[in-house]
Amino acid sequence: MDEFNGNRRRTELIRGVVLEKVKRSPLHVAVASRLFNRLSASAPAGVVVWKDDPLTFADSEPEPDVYVVCGSKDDFRTAHPSTAELVIEVAVSSPALDRENASLYAEAGVKEYWIVLATEWQIEIYRRPQNGRYQEVRTAGTDETLECSAVPGVRLRVSDLLV
């Protein structure tokens, strides 16, 4: 990876264009870590929880904050996953970009996409991808418990995810 001001540059390929990723704030890191830990603890057998690792699509290779795929890590020794059951992005400074990426995930058949709006204490939930768009979109507040329709057994209280 290229060096930039003594730090590793964080980039990802989106629709054929290499984009520099937004620097992660302490809040972003804390929420993403909490999500990863809670999902890892509650994920049923037969799925793997990944954090900051690539998904490979036709013209893109995003690195979502957290995502869940069917199978085991051994299934991905020679290729990155090409879809996911659930993708979660933590949005502290980039909710507009994360909303734009919803079509990218829908086109790749990602069954459920969550955008954690950490400063607003809300989570946007996108479900039922069809023709490159999610057919169901809703927002959950702190008093709600989310059940991932794509990964049975994943149940998380919104207030427990946010710090």
C-alpha cells in the first residue's frame, strides 16, 4: 500500500474508481468494534463475520465495516466473498456516501444492508434487493431491537450497539 504522511492510505475500488476512504474517527472505530463483537457472539453456525475486509463485485471491491457471509473462512482462501447476507457501514461523517453505496450492495445481491448513524443514534435498514435497489427501507431508533431477516438468530438492540 502507498504511504501518505507516514500512514497507510486506505482505499477501495468502487465502480472502477479507486477512492480514498474517509479517516475513521474514534467513535467510528468504537461502534464498528462493538458491532463486530456482538455479531460474532450471536452469529449462528454456518456464517462468518468479517470486519474491514474486501468483498469482490464485478467492478468494485468495497471493504465494509462489518459483514456476514454464509460458509466458513476456509471457503474464502482463494477468493474474497462476492456477496453477503448482511453488510453494515458505520456512518459518522459519510452517511451520504454510504447511502449511495446501497445500490452497489443491492446489485451484488446483499440481502440486508445497515447504515449505523452513530451520531444520530439510529440505524437505517435496507432489505429485499431487486433490480439494483432495495425495496424496503426503514430507520430504527435506540429503543428498538433489530432482527436480521437474512441471518436468523442475529438480534441486536440498537442502544447496545451505540456508544
